Amino acid sequence: MISAENPHKTASAQNLASPNHSDFQLVDYLTQRREVVEAALDKSIPVVYPEKIYEAMRYSLLAGGKRLRPILCIAACELAGGTIEMALPTACALEMIHTMSLIHDDLPAMDNDDFRRGKPTNHKKYGEDIAILAGDGLLAYAYEHVAIQTHQVPAERVLKVVARLGHAVAATGLVGGQVVDLESEGVEGITLSTLNFIHAHKTGALLEASVLSGAELAGADQQMRQRCSQYARNIGLAFQIVDDILDVTATSEKLGKTAGKDVEAQKATYPSLWGIPESQRQAQRLVEEAKAELAVYGEQAAPLMALADFITARKS
Ligand code: GRG
């Protein structure tokens, strides 16, 4: 059981083991960027008639979480010479899409989870019908938000970002990954390549879209986009490996969701294929390779470098 105090809500900076990149102050950076994102998310969806659906959307959207995707988007935009303001609507949209995927993932027809971000899941609080609609509402709103709220960015860049988000969400991304994940449940002998497919799509696609859309909004050149893409693929996979490890090693209280679900659902995971020590080594290797991609940008890349370290150091 998860305590009613919602320890997950303020967890990200506190749960960070010491990052090992240069003098960059990741905890300060995360705290500042999270504050900006939280305020923008709070403003993004008002409560109007019919109140219930707006409240349900806000319930999950404003329930905390690490805000990793918006922060990656902002950091990549800054790396490419852009501003927080240029990235903020897309950053919020990424969190709306991510939250939508969590709401639907938690439904009885999918993972059937009771807790998320330290609180009862959306369908536990509002019922399945409203939870489905809250997810749909957030997904649609994400695109409207990018299209209407992005200023000081040429329209063709915004259009590219909208297309990129669509690609990350569709059967080419989250949806495709989720389908193979559902099909693989309880199946023995899942291969590494199937596992990699699931997570490159279910988790990696949106993380990659977060980094690339930030870079694109600021007009990053082809070489920077390629480096950002490789960086994001590596941290995406590392993120999932760490997620699998935490499912075995962390408590529900720390995670803000039910721990041990992968074993219970007989899911193939990286620790089940490799064991925990090798999974940790692989995650570390991927993070080092991700950082090496951006080394050419020096101090400008410090936030993204430190965020890569955060992936393996995180405890929730
Ligand atoms: C997008 C149309 C559409 C459908 C969604 C349900 C589904 C299809 C896909 C599942 C995607 C999913 C839930 C992937 C898991 C990704 C993941 C590792 C989530 C945890 O992310 P964190 O740790 O969570 O960043 P917080 O709460 O910190 O934001």
C-alpha cells in the first residue's frame, strides 16, 4: 500500500543519488525547471463545464512525477540556443501525452493498477469511463496546446514538432510498443530483440521525441539532431532498464506505484534476462555512450549530461 501522504509528489530531487557530471548543479536545475513546468501545467487546463472531466484530467496531470520529458525538451531547446518559452508549450504537451498513457496503461484492460504517482489511479478515483475520456481529452489537448500556445518559433518548426509527437504516440511508437507488450505477457522465452522493441516504442519513442522536439524548436542543425537522437535512444533504453530494476528493488512507497508488478504479471524484463548486476552495467554503459554523443558541445550540454546521469542514479 502507498501512504496517503503521497511521498512521490516531491520525490525527484530528493531521491537523486549524487550525480557525477562536472560542477553542474542538477538538483537546482531540476527544481527550477520543474517549478516552471508545474506552473505552466497548472495554467494549461482550466476547470469549466463539464467540471468532472477537467478535474479528472487535472487530477493525473498535476499529481507530481519527475517531469523528465518536459525537462529534457527544455534542456535540448536550450542546448540548441533556444529559450524556455519556446519549448514550454511542447514540454507541457509531452507531459499531457505521458500522463494520458499512464492513465490508459493503468486501466483494468491493460495493467490494472490501483496506484500511480502515490495516489489512486484515475479509474479508481473517477471510474473507467471517465478515465478513458480523461486520457483522450489530454491527448487531444496536447496537440492543440502546441499549435496555439507556441510563439516566437517559425510555423514550419511547430508543424514538424506536431508530426513528431504524432509519430511517437501512434502505432509507430507508444501504441505499437504497448501492443507487443500486451501480447508478450505470460509468454515464455521472450527474446532480447522483442524486449528492446517493446521499450524502444513504449518508453523510448516519447523520450526521443522530447529531446528532438526541443532541439527542433530552436532550429538545431542536422548534426545536432542526429547526436540528440542517439543520446535519447541510449537514455531511453537505460531509463527502462533502471525502471525494471526498481520494480524489483524499490518499495511501492518509493515508486508511488505498486512494486513487483512485472514478476506478478510474468513480464519479461531486463533483470529477468540478464540479472540485476548486468542490467546495472548495461544501463551505465548506455548512459556513458549517451553523454559521449554530446561531449562535443561542452558546457552547453551540461544539463543533458547530468540528466543522463540522473537516469541511472534515480531511486523512483
Ligand atoms: C498514446 C494513444 C496512446 C495510447 C497509450 C497505454 C499505452 C498506449 C502505452 C503505455 C505507455 C507506458 C505507460 C509506458 C511506460 C513508460 C514509463 C517507464 C513510465 C514511467 O515514467 P516515469 O518514471 O513516470 O517518468 P513519472 O510518474 O515520474 O512521470
